[in-house]
Amino acid sequence: MENKFIIVVLDDWEGLYYKNELISEGHEIRSKELVGLMKQHKVSDVNYEYLNQEGENIVQACGSMFITYEEAKPYLEEGGYV
């Protein structure tokens, strides 16, 4: 995995992944928090991806984002990469 952040979006919930690990989640990853984490981890690239309906159902049932990005990958929408 490249040295970048991936934000996985679910309707009104976001999970921030770095090197495969969930490092933050909430209703919104605010820009101030994101910039601070980018400086801390020396990251200059952020991608946004979106969960499909099956992934949304799993996250809503668990009440939390997937612990790793690898767990989330099967549930990402095709072409949802920004």
C-alpha cells in the first residue's frame, strides 16, 4: 500500500485508513484533523472510496467501519475511486 490516506465513505460516516489500518472514523473527517494527520504521517495524497450497499449494511450492523482497508475492499463501489 502506498504512503497515502484512503477515506472510505458510507452515507454520513467516514473511515480514514493509513497503511491498511483504520486510524480515524466519524461523521466527517474534518480538514483540520486530516491536515494534522497528513503532517504527522508525512502523507501528501488522499483518495476517497465509497462502500456499496452490502458494505453499508455490514458497517451499520457493526456500528463501526472495517478495522482494515483490506476488509473493506470487497465492498467498495466500482469506479468509486477519487
